[in-house]
Amino acid sequence: MKVTVEAYPDLKANVNFKQLQEEISDIENKLAAVRRYFNSATKELNTAVEVFPSNIIAGMFGFHKEMMFDLGASERKNLEQAPEIKF
């Protein structure tokens, strides 16, 4: 089968390009999931730091509120656009 694929370089390139597109899409989805997870964990931490009785323990060990991950308006606009890939 390897010989057949090499006999048609356009087919091989097309399959590789489709795989690349799928991998880029997968990476984008994983990054979005990690951002959601980070913000969820940060929200839980911030709540625990503020709510009794965990706020007493947090104060004793120096825990404090953390900022949520936010791209900002300008970066959010860039996020909505597809990435530019140059070969």
C-alpha cells in the first residue's frame, strides 16, 4: 500500500494536509478546555479563600485570591479568527 500512496503524491499531500488540519483543530479545542479548567479551579480557590471556615486556614497559610485567565477584548477578537499557517 505504501507504494500505491507514493505513486500519487497529490493524494499523500492531501491526506497529510487533512491530518494537519485535524491536529490544529484538536489543539485549539484542548487549549479552550484548559482555559475553562483553569478558570474553574481559580473560581473554586477564590471562593474557598473568602468563605468561612476555609478563609481562616487560607489566611494562616498565605493563600489569597488569584486572577482569572482573560485574554482581553483585542486578543479575544484574534481568538475568533482561524490561525494563519504558512508553509
